[in-house]
Amino acid sequence: MAAARGEGDELIADYVDCLMSLDTNARSVQNGDLILGAPVVEAGVAASVGGIMEQDAMKDFAPPEAPKEPMLGMIFESDEAAKTFYNEYARCLGFPFRVGRSRRSKGADEVVVMKRFVCSREGMYTKKNPSSGEATKKRERMSMREGCNAMMEVVRESNHWVVSKLETAHNHDLGTCSRVGYLRAGGLLDGSDKITMMGSDRMLFPRQNVLGEGGDAQGLLDYLKKMQASDPAFFHVIQVDKNGCPMNVFWVDARAKLAYQHFGDAVTFDTTYKKNKYMMPFVTFSGVNHHLQPVMFGCALLMEETECSFVWLFETWLTAMRGKEPCSLVTDQNRAMKTAIGKVFPHTCHRFCKWHILSRTKQKLAHTYSEHPTLRDELESCVIRSETIDTFETTWMSILDAYDLRKNTWLQAIYNIRQKWVPLYQMDTFCAEISRAQKLETLNDFYNKYFGTKTTLEVFLTQFDLSIESRYEEEAKADMDTSLNLVTTKTASPIEKQAARTYTKAVFSKFQEEFTESLGYIIRKTKDGCISKYNIMKDEDSSDTFCVTYNASTKMAKCSCKYFESSGILCRHILGVFLIVDPRLLPPDYFLKRWTRKARDDGLFEYNGDNHHEDVCESIASRYDVLCADAIRCAEKGSGSETVYKAAKDILQKAYEEVIAYERNPVRVSQRDSININEDVMIDDTMTNQSLPDSGRKVTNLLGQFLGSSWSP
């Protein structure tokens, strides 16, 4: 139980393991309980060196040039230090290793007191005999185990760790390259086809292709065919190896593509499958909608975490999204991924997920957390609740001093890259994060709900689709709730009432919090004129002072906190100034459309650059996507109630008949007068354009009213 628990807590692509790596062209990866000593890269492609931030952080963590042989009685400051030492030792000899056993102390704390690092070939593979009544023959999996006894065991003694057991002899040949790596197939996918991976010295090693013959490739293809049949705008791409076996797969449906046009300014690339012991290589692109709910932008099965694989995936996803880059992209820490993002998204702000880092900190400081229960909350509060960079840095250092953690390598590492994950350093870029404490459901949460060792790929994808469908239902319910139920304002201010009419209920709740907080701040004018300045503080003794600059000619303001730039919601400091200079209404520019009730009211896809509508409609696929977007909007509007649904069905049926008529008689269409379908014309109104039959005039104007004024033929 303790061993499984310890192994399950290990994350892939541990950032500090990257820092400890001696070979800057390769990275150490933890796969469940298996330590991978080489990156998986395509033949002929070398792994890239990490970015500036990683190199800066490495300066405090230079490993020894000549790693020592392990010896009984060796002392380490932590179990992580022991693992790092054994990792370097294994790298030099050329064998992969894993955490074979771990033991926790008895009692409420359950602190880890022993860890045993073993060669990955430790133990013997036991073939399970199927019961006599079992009709289906299961395919055997590739096993690495050969009964090797090589291992190093460390135990906790007071405030350090000591090597208590050691065996250095192996019963098999060791690798001749500087790094050797293996990938195991998780409990989900069962395949026996082997493909190749390349170590840092270009030696090839076998790994299982979990989508190869005998695996779940056919099930995946059946799923994609089913999705394509039910959704003609469904987009999917399969990358194959030189033998034609599926390697990486990406897919996205029409609803996700449409959602990206509205909410794709801030994207999260979720790879938290690595945190789950079953290791399903399933990744997603997601964001947040106008109700602060998660929304999906695409999915993929990623068999290899190499720069080439990430570049392929990001370029494929960008193609599906018509080349529209997000403003910000949040990911886990991964060197190959970081390099790929820099190549594919040169104008996107790449950030590390703060929740992943804080979660990893909990594991790295497990012993310290158990001794000091308040430390976790103090660190989290420092990251999330600090209002200025100075306050964050001062608080961070005071915490390190209070708990004597100045020399802790993990805390040093994440502090050196604080610009990549602490929110205060990223306020210039929009990230759709209204609350820093906001935490959306991750893939790991989904795994914990629906995933088990015997779950097939088909069942997994079905469960995932049901989960996504429930999200759409929740969005529809929130739309209905926002349109039918009035929100309660707390003041008589026209500004608050204006926001209540404009925002969705969820977003207005956040705005209302900022608005009411603004009433309690001290505001002092420091500069007069057309462009005036104000200092805002919570109270007289507050250490945090914010500066708001107000332009009277444009009626626009900017705050030093940059909350509006990052979230799209006005901060309490600017709202306090507006209450003084112009308490009537806020300028429309301060209501970001993606947070409003009309966030989805634009039916046509938006395109970047100088692409005009004529260019967009040059190809059948482009025209198809544009029409699908309008059809989806009809479906969203028409599903609100039974009455609207019946009206929508009738309107669409008549519109379809008109399209068929146009198709059969194009000459007649060219002779017709232009029709403005954006006019607010009721069905029974007298029509002045007599070139259309009555039914045609009614249907055309009904579609214009039904879709909104932004619709155009």
C-alpha cells in the first residue's frame, strides 16, 4: 500500500530532475515508478536544450562531474537527494531504475522513512494462468524483469538519510550508451508491436506501441469514424511511424472549434495524465467560458513526449483553429514542450501551472509539512494572495527564514523561475483568471472519477465524451439562468447595475466583489490635469500602494496592479477612481465580450491577419466550417425551450428548402435584389421586396432575427 502510494505520487518531467541532469541534451523522466534516463525522440532529431530560465536556475544545482560509487553508510540530506545520486549513478552505468519499495511511519503523519531504489529488471515476471472458463486469450505484455538484485536502500535517521542496504552487481548486461530509457504500457492499452526510440548516443531501444497491432488502434479508428459520421465538421489527424503504425492522434469537434473562437484567448494544455499511475497518454487543450466553466478545445493521444511530437501536435491543433494563437498558454514544466511552444507559438505567453508546482512542493516538502502544518498554507497564500511583487518576494524570504529553508534545492529552483508561474509576474498578459484561487477540473480529476486498470480505450473515450456533454449542459443551464433570473445588486450605483445587465451571473459575482471592495479604499489625488493620478491604499498603514492614471479626454484609466489586463475585469482601484470622477457608467471598452451574456453571439469564425471573407470562402472546407458555425448557433439558441426548439426546426426546414431551390435555379438567384436579413422584420409584417416568394421572405428574415444581427449570408 505504501509503495503504491509513493509511486503514484511521482510526476513525469520533474523540473528539478531536469536541473540535476548532467547531460543538457537529455532529461530524466519518471514514469510511474520507472526512472527514464533518456528522452524519447524521433530518429535523426536531437533533443533540444532548455530555455534561459532553466539555465539560470541550473547555476545553483551543478551536479558533481564524477559521480561517486554508492557505499553503505553514505549520508544524504533528503530522499530526493539520494534518488538524484542514484539516478546519476544509473545513468553512467547504463541501466534504468525505479522506486521498488517505500515505507511510512506509523501514526497520523505517515512520513516516508525508507525508500529502496532497484534496477528496473528487479523481480521476475509471473505469467498468469487464465481460468479454465475464460474463453478470451489475453496477449502477453513485454516484461523487463530478470531477477536482478541491484539496489540501494536509504532510511531516515533524525534529519538525514543513510544508505542501509546496497547491492551493486547486476545479472544482465548494462547499456553501452550514456543514457538508457524504456516506456511501459499502462493498464489501459495493451499492444505488443515494438517501435524504436533513440538514446543520446543514437542507439535504438525497443518500446511498445500501444496503438499498434493487437492494441486499441482499431477501437480508436472506430471512434473517430463514429465521430466523423455524427459531426461532418469533426477534425482529426493521425501521425504514423515509418511502418504505418499510429503514433500520435489529435481530434476536435465542431463545438470545440467554435468555442475556441470565443474563448481561445487563454488555453491550458493539460498533461496531468502523468500524475495518474495508469499512465493513459491522453492530453487536452482547454479554457474557460463566460460562466467560468471549463470548455474543451481539442484532445490527443500522445505516445512520445519529444520536441518533434509536441511540434506536430501544436501545429496540427493550430491548423484546426485556423491559425489563431492564444494570448497565453499554461502547461506543466517540460523542456521539450517549452522548446516546441517557442517555435509554434512565438507570440504566445507561455506559463507554468502554479497548481502543479504547488502540488509538487507538497511532495518535495512532505517531511517539513508534517513538522510544520502551517507552512503549506503560508506558501500558498504568499503565491496567491500577495498583491505586489515586493510583497511576494519579502513574504517568500521571510517564510524561508522562519522555517530554515534557504538551502532547500526545490524552493530555490522554483523561486529562480518565479516569472514563469507566479501570477504577479504575468499581469501584462490576459489569462482569463479572474480569481488567482480559481482552480478548474483537470484530467487527473477525471481519471480519479472514471478510470481503472481494466478500462478499455473505447470505454474511456465514451466516458470522456459524456463528461464533455455534461459540460455543455451546464453551460446551457447557466445561459438560461442568466437570461431568466435577475442578479441582486448591493448598491444603487448605475455602474453596478450596468455590470449586472452586461455580465453573466458568474462573472458579475466577481465584478461585484471588486466593486464593493472599492468602497473601502483610501484614494488620494497626486496629480491634476487632463491626465490625473491617484494613489490607492487599503488603509493608512498599508504597505501596498497602487497608482491609477486617469485620462479625462478618453475616460480611460490604468492601474499599476494590471488586474484588468490579465483578467478582463476592472480592479477595485480603478472602480474607486471612477466613482469619484464619473459615477454614472463605465466605458464599453471595459466590458470584455468574452465575459458578457453575448459572448457567443458572433456566429462566424474569426480569422487572423489580412484574410478577408472572400479568401475564407475560397475552399469547400472553409465554407463548410463557416456554415457549421451558424448551424451550431441555431442549435444553441433553439435548444433553450421546447417552444423555441419547434420554431427553430420549422425555420431551418424552410431555410433548407430555400437552399435546395437556389441550388436548382442559380440564375434566378443572381437576378434577385439584395436582401438585408439583419432588419428587425416580424414574420407577419408586409414585405416590400416582391422578388421573393412569401415563404422565402419570412424564412430569410427569421434566420436573421434568430441568429442575431451579426449573421450574414
